[in-house]
Amino acid sequence: MKLILNIFRSVRTTNILIFILMGILFAGAIVMPLFPSYREINNTNLFRWLSGVPLSESWWLYLCILIIGLLIINTIVCSIESIIKKDRTKRWPLVISPQLIHLGFAFIMLAHFLSSYMAAHGFMVLQEGQGIKFRNGDTLYLERIDYSIQKGYITDMAVLLKYVTSDGTAIKLKSSPNHPAIIRGTGIYLKDMDIMSAKRVLIQISRDPGAIWALVGGILFIMGTTLLVTLKIKQDAL
Amino acid sequence: MILILQPLLYATTFFWQKSIFIAILVQTGYMIYRGLTLGRLPLIGLHDTLLFLSLCTAVLSIPFMGRFSKQKGFFLYIAFLSAVFSSIGILMKPSTMPLPPVLNTFWFEFHVVLSFLSYGLFGIGAILGIIFFLYKASSDKKITEALQYRTILTGYLLFSLSMIFGGIWAYFAWGTYWLWTPKELWTTLLWLTYTLYLHLRFRQWWRGKRIVLTGIAGYVIVLFTYLGVGLLMKSSHSF
């Protein structure tokens, strides 16, 4: 037990794990374009995608999850030890800033886990007047497509939607690129538009429960790094 | 004419150091002109981004110039990098297309600007690594190594911020803050490289030439992530 603890509280372990993770991502970047199965990876959540893909194509992702898991344990153990060791120091910002960074990292990884397990994405092509019924009985109608063109390119586009709940309540929504309509925690995204043949749009429905935790992690990470940069520049004044 | 002038002025720094400031002014003027003509930040495609990277590298090196006023190598390497980037940049076709709706957001602008500012700092970090090997005195080496660390740490902050802004933008644009594409993997690999650099420095054995070399190696990954991945692999990024 003590041996395992010693391994996990070592910065050397951190360095080895980061190096291995870099190698795995390098392998992943080479493997991804080789298999057609990767075209679907962003259309569903990671764990669902993994369950339908042979190990010979997805091995590096399992390794990636394993190493990140070990890295999180290493991060938590190192942080706890650092706080205990440096408890008496008066320069608490220098103690706290790396821990904020580590906490931010842990939140971002938690977010990835939630997204990999629970995120859902659906795609549909709709024309004006068409609708789609969801499993909960709610219906989404596409009421109007708006766009503007400049030099032959679409420079702006939006769709007006009507969301009708199963009890008959109608809610008007608008979705445009970078401004999704959000309803009941689900985003309705306008992904693409075809005005050449039929006037139709590609709509994406997405729910990503990890996103908020990734944001929390990102804020903590940046707070910690900013504090560390400020302190290090002051401390190591040359 | 103003295009050719940019790498030429950076190259002139080899003979007259102060021409780097004229190069910066000319390049800034060109970028502003392009921005005003297009009605947006000129940061789409290799032409604009290479020129912006060239400018970032030169501008961010200004605070170091006082310290390295007697070390001509620093100016020469900065000028060399900026000249190379702007030379390739002017050969690329400038994008004149209107901004696609998905790029019309300040999250995208922050994401790109911060990326290139961090690339500029990582480039300066690599140059400081080369300067480290040019110095003979151990005191000079120690100061240069510490400067490389501070430069890379600041670059790391900006790069992390850029990744977070990229994630926010991706969430609003595509419904997820992360996409599995080779570009995202290489960006994470780059972030891990500098995370490793910052952690390796905790170990005494790595201090000195080993850590400095890691800082130089990191820049090779920067260049591949920016240019290599965009040109060789299919990705959500056009650069």
C-alpha cells in the first residue's frame, strides 16, 4: 500500500504518465483517419461509440482512459501531499495556485467522463413546415428559414421553430449558428443550410451534461494558472 | 509591394537591428488595412494567420530586447522566424470570402488571437533555448533558462485560455465542447508537451540544458500542430 502511495505522490510518475499519454494521442491521431468508424465518433457519446467498434480500432482510446484515470489519482494525491507539506508556509497563494490548476484539470476530466457517458446528439434534415416528434411526446416544427447571401456565400442564417410539448403548450424558438435554442437543457443547433435544390436545413439536437463542469474546470484552471504566472514572474524577478 | 516589404524588412534586421520595428509597423498597417477591407479580423486561412504569427513573434520579443541588446543572436533568430512566416504567408492566397456564420462570434476571435499569441511566446521560448547554448557563462545560462520558463509559462496560460474559449465556441456552434479529430488530438498533445515541460522543471536532473531542449522541442510540435495537421489531416480547423 505504501509503495503504491509513494508511486502516486511522485512528480516522476506525473511526468511518465504525461509522456505515455502523449504517445497514445500521437498514435490516436495516426489511427483515426485509417478507419471509417471514426466518421461517426462525434455523432454519439464516446462510450456508446466504443461499444460498437472493434478493439483493434479503438485500443488507443481505452489506453487513453486508463492513463487519464491514473493521472487524476496522481494529481489528487500530489495535491493533498502538497497542501499538508506546505501547511505552515505564509505564501498561501503559491501553495493554492497549483492546486486550483489541478482541481480545474480534475473537473475537466469529470466533464469528459459525463459527456462520454451521457451526451446525446441527433441530426435531422427539415424543410419549412416539417416537424419531428420526440420519444417524450414533444414535437419540434420548423416554421421559417431566413438567410442572407453576399458574393454567393451565405453570410447569415436562422430558423424560427415551434416546440410543442406533449400537453399542447407551444413555445417559439429561434436558432442560428453560435446561438442555439436551448429548451429543457437540450440545445437545438442550426448546422447547415441548403438553398440550391430544396430550401432545407440540417438541425442538430444535443444534450451534453459535461459542458457545465468543463466550464467550471476551465475557470478554475485559468484562475490557478494566472495566479501562478503572476507569482512566478514576481518571485523570479531577474 | 507592401507584402514583399514585410519579409524583406525582417531580413534587413540581419544588418540593421532597428529595422525590426519598421517591419512591425508595416505588418501592423497591412493587417489593419486587411481588417478594414474585410470588415472583420483577418485571421482566416494561411495567408492571414502566418502574417499574424510573424507579427506576434516580433511584437512579443520587444520586452526581451533590452536584456539581449548585446546578444545579436536573439534579434537574428526572431527576425529569421518572422521573415520565414511572412515569406510563406505572402505566397498563400488571401481569403476574401465573407465570414461564414459559424465563425462570426467573438469566441472564435479570442480563440484564434490567443492561440497565435501563445505560439509567438512558444517561439520566443525556443529562441531563448538556442541563446542558452550560445552563452558560455553559467550565470547567463541560468538567466536565459529562467526567462524561457517564464515565457513558456505565460504562453501556456494563453494557450490554455485559447483552448477554453475554443471549447465554449464549439459548444455554442456544434453542441459539444470537444470533437474527436486529429487537430484536437494534436492540440492536446501540444498542451501536454508544455504541461510536461512545467512538471519536468520540478526535478533537479532536468534543469539546465535538458529542460531548455524540451522547450525547443515543444516549438517543433507547435509548428506541426499549426501547419502540418491542417495541411495533412482532415480536421474541424482550416489551419
